[in-house]
Amino acid sequence: MPIYEYQCSACGQVIEEWQKFSDPPLTTCPSCGGSLTKLISHSAFHLKGSGWYVTDYHRSNPGSAKSSESPAEKSPPAAAEQPPAVKSDD
């Protein structure tokens, strides 16, 4: 469940409440009875450790180093040379 922050417009007190997404927002200050406004706060959610895009899925082959040649500059692999055909004098 997310934690929502509210601030009272009368007394200025800031409160935090655990609420479901489906719960209606709070409207009355529990201390003075004034009206509450919902605050936008920073998230405490951080992606750390292995298994995230930046650390593990950035390159298609993590063991390969980037080549300085572009694909157009690379020469095609040499075709297998075949010995010349031998004529038979039958």
C-alpha cells in the first residue's frame, strides 16, 4: 500500500497515511478539523542490484567488446577456394 502525505490548510501539520489506491483521499485534519490537501512527495523506490537494464541488458552480448570497424567496413569472409576441375582424356 502506498503512503500518502497530506497537509492541513489551517494548522499546517503534515500527516502520512497508508491507503489503498481505491480509498478516497482524506479531507479533514485529525488534529484541528481543517481541510487537507494531498502533497506530491518523492518516491523511495530505487532499482538497485543486478537484473536491471543498465547493468545487465544494455548490450546484446555482454562479453563482447565493441569493434572500431562499422559493418560496412568489414570485409566479407573469404570464400572457400576449390581446386580447378581436372579434365579427363577418355
